[in-house]
Amino acid sequence: MTNRFYVTTPIYYINDVPHLGTAYTTIAADVLARYHRLRGDETRFLTGTDEHGLKIQRVAAEQGLDPQVYADGLSAKFRAAWPRLGCAPDDFIRTTEERHMRGAQKLWSTIKDAGHIYLGHYEGLYCVACEAYYTEKELALTPGLCPVHKTPVETVKEESYFFKLSAFQDKLLAYYEAHPDFVRPAGRFNEVKSFVKEGLQDLSVSRTTFNWGVPVPGDDRHVMYVWFDALSNYMTSLSAPEDNTRFWPAIHFVGKDILRFHAIFWPAFLMAAGIELPKQIFAHGFLTYCGEKMSKTLRNTISPVELAEAISPTVGVDTVRYCLMRAIAFGQDGDFAIKDVLQRYESELGNNLGNLLNRVKPFTKEVLPAGEPGQPEADLLQAVTRTVDAAAKAFDDLNPTGAITIIFEVLTLANTYINDTAPWIAHKKGDLKRVATIMSPLLVVLEVASVLLAPVMPQVAARVREQLALAPIDWSKHEALWPFTLPVRPEGLVVKGGDQLFPRMEPEKIEALIKAFSPPPKSTDVTEAAPATTPSTTETTVTAAPAEATEPRVRAPIEAMPTISYEDFARLDLRVGIVVAAEKVKKKDKLLDLRVDTGDAAPRRIVAGLAAAYTPEQILGKRVVVLCNLAPRDFGKGLVSEGMILAASDEASLKVLGVDGEKIAGAKVS
RNA sequence: GGGCCUAUAGCUCAAUUGGUCAGAGCCCCCGGCUCAUAACCGGGUUGUUCCUGGUUCGAGUCCAGGUGGGCCUACCA
């Protein structure tokens, strides 16, 4: 029986460029796909691009382009990037392709016919960049602005189709229970489970506010929600141009940020359609680069392709692939640092692997008749056999990091073996038979390593084999390793040799690489904006969100709101208030429970989301501006707020409005 | 607030279901070798396994509580 292996990456949204993060996912998928090909498994590796959505439609319009033309250009960048990183997907799907749109519509119709999609209404504040609605509550700290993008949200009311996600809560939990490896690593699975246990709401799965998407079957006014559209790619790729549905179910590689869509929404869609669920969803960790979070600037600056080409035109790509797989335990967060890459290039790849090949060459110019293997030879061959099994087991367990570690251990053993057997002594004596005996297992080590490392470093593997005069790797099935049989080299075979695989870098080159691929200095535009300020008088306030600080600060365009009359304004009962009591609300991180004297008979209670910006002590006694005739708001447990304290906010902080001088409580504000 | 993950040598990380002196690489020191990319091999130094309790014949591993770091989620008039 043929084993099948179907691995997918997310389809990448084309408003971004291919960067280290997406490269990591894609390379990991490629490594596993290559491994399974070697095993002779029928293998399919899918990646692609997600091209629909309001955001693309708008940007294209701004540039005066047809959205399809715009998408064509960006998608092509992704398609071109992967081969340059040694990745060879079997299919590259685009959500704007006819075959995908047809397939997504078919999935939709199946789910609708089964009664799991219904027509309703959705009203809310929408962020174009997120493709998501926000509740007003979610925007309290940044009124009118998306908390993620800091751009204005838009009030949108639309008719919408809904998916009955709520109906699948129990079925999902039951499925999770029955399939303990459905999501890996286990910790991530726990997160998914607890999210589902907290309750699922029906999901709005269509939009009418734009038309750059897959039309809803039978209702052209609607296009599908991007996630419905996007997730279906894993199936639609299998149906066209030829029938590959036998590959289903897939293993989905995803970043942990989009795990929820893959581990909850997607399985629910599939259940609704009566389709088998994915075999597994593997959430890998996030990378930092040289210890820094992946900010927008970093993403744009640090190009994995350019790094690979700068390291070496021949083995740079494989070096990057190797380091990504080796340095970061697959599934965990990790750091990718240029210094670490150069270190591993020299030490592990150069000294260990490259040098091993090099020191074998002088004794194996031609394969000569060998004598009976002694104990050291037998031991080394034993180790090789064990390595093949152990490495395969690691790869099978989606643990490329472990596989690499195991393979390099046998290389160290081989180096030890040469030291111990000292072939140069026999060589000097002219005992060529002894030399051949010693060399024989070393050639086995290198040959086996060339196959085992091929998934990670296909180019390097090819070069090793070329130098050893071995046939190229058979990517449809490399028979010799599984089950493992000792390779026999024909006597008289001339070993080609060749250049060093990983030539030592000049110190100048190392320095230049470190310089070129170090993270750019952090943006200091905030201080630059105030040139008159000398450093000594600069405030040393600790800003609240260090993660955001690394992002370039782009001032969001202020969208003018509709004009109102004076009468409208006069309806606001605005007064000066004095905070006379303040305490934190228990169990609510951001809420302060305040008593404010607004000139009424008694201080009024106001619950305000200010705790992130003010401690009770800081706010106590402050003169603030209060909107007094706002409808009361109940926070539950008897917490009723009878007004609102005006505050100004930007992405950095939140400050209440004050009053100059000593105005009395209750003074009118207009 | 609810939840998840994580903490092991100077650095990066390992330690099958609780079971022999807690290991490896890098760095550093000493020695060996000279085929090889000043490479290779051997030896050595470094640990309160974050803290406090508990279960057990036995805990890095399990339990409870705490601390640091990361993340998911909720409240935000």
C-alpha cells in the first residue's frame, strides 16, 4: 500500500512580501515533503497566495489598476521566491483562479444545502486591514481606530450569510477528544480547546461591501468571507486541474497566529460539508531575528533570499534552510541570528561535514579492493544503521531539528574513526588494501548522510554525491535507505573530488555579512520630531507598548466626520468634575471605579477604562471633563456608570482632559 | 480576571511512561594527531535543574502555591 503525504502552508496574503516568517513555514513544509518523497510516499506539497479582500481592491484602485492585474504581479513574487529558497511545491494555488473559485463555491453550496448557512444581518465597526469587525468595546482605548492597525474603522451594516458555528461546539470538542494529535504541539491544542469551550458564535461568512472575492452561489450581491475563501484552497487544489482528492486529508503547517482558523473554523466547515477533517494541524512558533521581534521594517529589510545569496551563491540557500531547521526546535518560538548562522556555517557545515568529505578525498581517488572490516569498521557501520532509523523516526514525527542532530552525530563519529584508524599511516607504508578497508565505511557514512540531509539541503546533497561519483538522488523513491542496505561501491570507480563545500569565509566577509544583515537601528522618529529638545531634558517616560515602538509610526489619516448642528452639540451635558474617590475594579484589569463630584447633590459613579493609564492615586483629585447625560451603562454586579470621562488617546497613551485654573465642580463646558 | 506554555552550565538547547554520578554543542584551558577547511580527536572546568512546600523507596520530570518571561481570551461609557 502506498503511503500518502499531503502538506500545506497557509496561502500567503499578497499585501506582504515573502519574508523570513513565511520562508520558515514554506521551507519546513518543503523539508518534510522531500523526506516523504525519498521514502517513496506519494507526496503533495501545496502553497499559494490569498488575493481577495477589500484591502487588495482598494490598493489596486488607488494605483489605477485592475485588481486582478495588481494581484498577478504580487502573486508572481511569491511564486518566484520559493524556488530561490530550494522549495519545490507541487502546486501553487491562487484564490483568484477559476479552479479555486469554482471549488470554493461548491464547498459553500454543499454546506448551505446541508442547512448550515443562513441569511442574516451584521452591523459593526469594520477594519479593512484586518478584514474583521470590532465591537465598540474593543475600540475603547483607541476610539474609532483599529487597535491593531491604528487606522479608522468604518461603520458597516450589511446583510450577511452566517455559518452555524455554534452548532459545532460539541462536535468539535468530541472530535478533539477522539484525536489527541489533531493539533500539535499539545500546548497549542489546549488553547484551541479552551477557546471552543468558552462558546462559539455563528460566523459571518459573506460580505456585500465589496466585490473582490468569490461570489456566493445564487446570490451575486455577496462575496465570501476571506477565510472561507482562503481555507477552502486546501481542498480546491486537489480537484483541478486533475483529480488529486486521494491526497486528502492534509497536514496543515501554520503559524500559531492563525491556528484558530485552522483548528476550529476549517474543521467545522468540513464537518458541515461532510468531509473528512485534516489529519493534523501543526502550529510552529514565531521567529525573532537577532533577538528582535519581526516588525514591519525588519520584515522588509531582512530578506531570506538575499541573505542566502550573500552567504554563498552555491550553498547559501542550503545554509539558511539548515539553520532554520536546526536552530529552532520545530513548534517552539526561536531566534534566528546572523551570527549564529555564520557560526553554524563554519563549525557544523564546514568543519564537521565539509571537512569530513575533504579528508576522505586524498585516500579514495579510486575505489580499491578492501580487506575484511575490523571492529572499528563494524562499529561505524552499526552507527550508520542506527542513524538511518533514528533520523527517519524524527522526520516521521515532524521533528527536522532532531533529525539533523542525529545525522550530525554520526559525522562526528566518522571523524573520530579517522583519527583512530589513521589511514595516512597505512598510506605511507603503501598498504593500499588497508587504506581501502578504512575508507570503505567512511564512504558509506557520506553516502547515507547525503541522502538523509537531502530534504534539508538538497543542493549540498547533490554536490556531495557528485564529488563521490554517486548517482543523483532519486526523488521519486530512494530505495537504498529504507530498508537500509549497505551500499557497495564498484572497485576501480574514480572519485571526482572537487571544491570545498563550505569554504571558510574571510574575516572581512563575515564582518560585512554581520553588518549587512543586522537589524536596522530602531526607529527614533518620535524624538526626531522634536529637534529643539536636548537629550538631557528629554522625558524618560517608560512607554507602555515596547512591541509597538519598533513599528514605524504612521499617522493614520483622520477621516472627517459628518457636520453636526450647534443644537446637536448643545444636547451634550458637559461639566467639570472632580474625582473624589477612585479604586480599581476587581477582576477587571482596565477599569477604575470612580466617584466624581459634578455639582449634583451627590458624587456620581463613573466606571472608566483608565486603569492602564492611571492608578487610583494618580486620578484622585483631578479636574476632568464629564459627559453627564450619557445613557447609564451597566457593567454587571451592580456596577453602573453614570457618565463618561473625556480623554484623549493615541497609540501610545491615554490622557484625561483637564481644565485650566480652579473651576468648581459642575462648571459647564461648551 | 480566566486559561495555556516556558524557566536546566557563561550562551543555545537535550533528557523515552518519575529510576544509575542531569547531558550535548559553542566558548575557555590542557593534551594528542597531521589526512583535512589553523580543520579533527581526547580530556578538563562550570549547575541550589527559578523559589517554597507536598506525594514517593526515589522528582528536572507528578501535585499545590509563588516569581520571571511568552502567548491565547475577556472586561474597556
